[in-house]
Amino acid sequence: MSVYFSLSIRFCDPRFHGCGDGGAPEWPPSPLRVYQTLVASAARLGNGSINFSARGSLTLLERSSAESPPIIVAPGCVQPSRKLPGYCLSVPNNVMDIVAKAWSHGNYSNSGDASQATHRTMKTVRPTHLIGGDTIHYLWALPVPLADEHRGQIEVLTAIAHSITSLGWGVDMAVGDGSIMTEEEVAALPGERWLPASEASGDGLHVPIQGTLDDLMARHEGFLKRMEGNMLTPPPLLSVYKKIEYRRATDPQIRPIAAFSLLRPDASGFRPFDTVRQALTVAGMTRHAAACAAERTHLQEKRISNFILGHGESQNTGKHISVGNKRFAYLPLPSIESRGEGQSPVVGNVRRVMLTAFDDGCQDEIAWARRTLSGQSLEPEHSRQDEGEERASNPVAILSLLPASDNVVKSYICSSATWATVTPVVLPGYDDPAHYRRRLNAVTSSEEQKRLLNHLDKRIDGLLRKAILQAGFSKVMADCAEIEWRKVGYWRGTELADRYGVPDHLKRFPRYHVKIEWGNESSRPVHINGPICLGGGRHYGLGLFAAMP
């Protein structure tokens, strides 16, 4: 069971004035901002210096942040906007040279150029408004079992947290607390969960790393000595930290894609493939074309095996080893088109294929696919070159790069709260291991039938939520999604789920058409971007969803 050190900050007024880089509103407050507040509190407790125990505890926190940035649980907020009312402050204008010149001429009156009040100006302030709570929690994972040394350092951090007075501007008065929480207690915390994703080169939250404490102390020392020698020497800027991209648990990362149209070998038009019977063939041919292109561009053999072919085992090993989601997914895209004025869209044949990956940090591989695969030919399996045997090339289609603005591609990658399958989801397990359907045939009691059906529904629902987790979505998204399933499709033009071709190793598992309405902890709809593909066979287009109008 995981345990966490929770640093809780409660705002006395549900407003936050802090800004990030470039003066942009910052929410949630960055872990570095909270760390700086802790350092200031520790110095205040030590009468201007940080004692040995406080330094050890703060060093532990920066080391933990560097290795695993904290999870943040924060209230919702309304970001500042010119459309929202703010309030005005009277602040000094930067014209003290005019005041000083008047004073140098012996004018010390409280009016005209000699008065600071004459040069004050009004500044409009628009803070971030908190909604649904006033407390924000920063959660660092702790080693299990927790050593006595770490427990003592956490007690020191808790004592420091009790001396926090503000977070953000000076007017953002706050009180702090620290505690050790179990996984169940963390799950019960109210608010939005912000999860660290990856290091950010642009926008992101600042996070302390090893050396941040020393850098803060050097900056403070420079501030104290800024006027030595009757000359202003600005203190050094804080530079020892890293930027981390944070996302809400209900905001999955937008996946990079490479989309291609399937053209006839003479490029005279689209080459359609039947969705029910040939979609898997399209995925296999595209995978083979990617492997051939990788060999021609001299990619590492292991990279080809792992990322392009999805094999974690070596060539000498017979048993397949999964590489997880860090691999190409080859998704044949059935056309979604309107046939008849005022009628709902219809799912047609496959005329496009998309490459993506259901893992973070795969932008370079997708960019390689966009550069390399356009113009590559797709060949059926029986015409490919076998080992030790040359066969004539017999392409059935060629790939042509498509922009993400293509209308059909947009149906699979746009933002929507409601999605439904165009190819069925293969469940990651048996939906009836206890043989409830067999027992239903022998039951006459309506109450017993209802109980067995509820067991079946609960089992299928659990497997679908498991498939959501396996596809890289957060547990919050899996728990909050509203899921429907049935054998008949939700789109016009789709076939019964059992009619779609699946690989031999997945034929024993049930498959269903699925409709998902994504939501958050407050049961509000959440719009997410595609592509979305769930269940067994998701890396070659089974369980593919399209955004519903």
C-alpha cells in the first residue's frame, strides 16, 4: 500500500494572485512556490537561518521532488479574464527620479513633483478565484516501510508548515499543515487531481530539484548584499529547478498522429478496404511497410522490433513478450460520412490509416513516420519477400500523407465528451467466468435472473474500465466514465460486434460495441481528444472510437 507525505495549504481568502512565467496566471501554485514558502518559514523559525534538522528535511523534499514530482489535489478555479471584474490598487509609478530631482532642489513639499502621491497610478488586479474549496494538497510518495529517519524529517517539515503565513502575494494569507496519508485517504481528498506528466520546455510548473535550497540561500545572500560599495548589484536569479508539465487526471495528453490516405497503386483515387473483413489486413500491411522503411533508414534492430513491430522478445525467443503501450498503433480509419440530407453519419469502408502511440514521449517516432512512410506501398502478405526467396512486388495501395484537418481524421482526433466504437472492443478477459448465462437458462425466478444479470453487467463494466486504464488513461477517468455496451453498433453502418475479424489469440474473448461519456468527479462532462482505442487488439485498430456529433 502506498503512503504519501501531504503538505496542505488552506487559503484564508479563496483568491490567489500568484503568476507564472511572463505574468501568466498560475494554477495550481507550483511545487517550487510552495518549497520557497517552506524555506522562508524555516528561516523565520531559525531567526534568519536554517538549522541542521530543517536543512536535512528540506533537502529530502527537494530530492523527492526531483525523482518524483508531487501529485497536486486542488480546488477548481476561475482563471482571471478581462471579462471578469477585478479590483484596483493604487501603486507608485516608476518616476522616483522626478521626486528625487525636486528634493535635490530643496523642494520637500507634499505637493507637485516632490510628492510621491502625485505620481501614483491605479493598477487593476484580477486574481484566480477558487471554487469548490479553499485547500490545496501536495502529495509526495514515501518509501514503504517508512524509516524512522524519514518519519522524523516529516515531523520537522510539518512543524515548518505550521509557520506558513502566505502563498503567492503577501495578501494571499494561508495556513499550512503536514501529515502522512494512506492511498485511501488520498483518494478521498476533494478537488481536481493534477498529475506530473513529463519535463516541459515551454509552459509548465516549476519543481525543486537537488541544489534548489543552496540556490535560494545564495539568492537571499545576494539580496542582503545588493547595496555593498554604494552600488546596486542585483541578486542572482533562481536557476536550479526544472519545469514539469502537469495535467488534470481528466485531461489526457493530446497524442501526436501520422495520418495517411490509402490510394490505388497508380494514385488515381482512394483504395477502399472492407472494415469488417479487411481492417486487420490494412493494419498488418502498414506495420510491414513501416518495418521495411525502418530497415532502409538503418534504424536499430531493437528499435524496429520493439517500437515498430511490438516485440519485446529477442529473435531467438519463441514466447512473445509485450512492450506495453510504448509502440506504434496502426489504426485503419473507416470513413464517416453523411449520406442524405439531415441523416446521421454512416460508417463506411477504410480509406485512411493512422499511426499513433498510447504513451507519452513518442513525438519523435510519429514525426519519423510522417517523414518516411508517405509514398510507401502496401503489399499483401502472400506477395512479400520471404527469407531466401524473391517474389515480385504486387502493391495493392500506397500511403499518402494527410493533414490532421482532413474531415474523416478529425472525427477520430477532435475534442468531444461522447465517443462510440466503429470497431468493437475486445474485452481484456472473460465476461462470464462463473457461467451466469448458463445458469440463467435454468432459473425461473425473476429476482434470481435479475441478480445474475447484474453480476454479468458488473463484470463487463469492470473489464471495460480495466481496458481504459490499459490504454493509458487515469484511474479518475476510468472511474468517472459513463459506459454503455451492446452487440449492435451505435453508428449507422456498423455490423454486429461478433462479425468483425480478430486475431486468433483474441477470438476466445467477448467483444462489444461501446459508448463512453467522459466526466469528472463532479459528474460534469469532460471533452477529451482522440485517438481513443481500447481493449485487446487496440494497437491494430480494434476498439476504435469516433467522436459522436
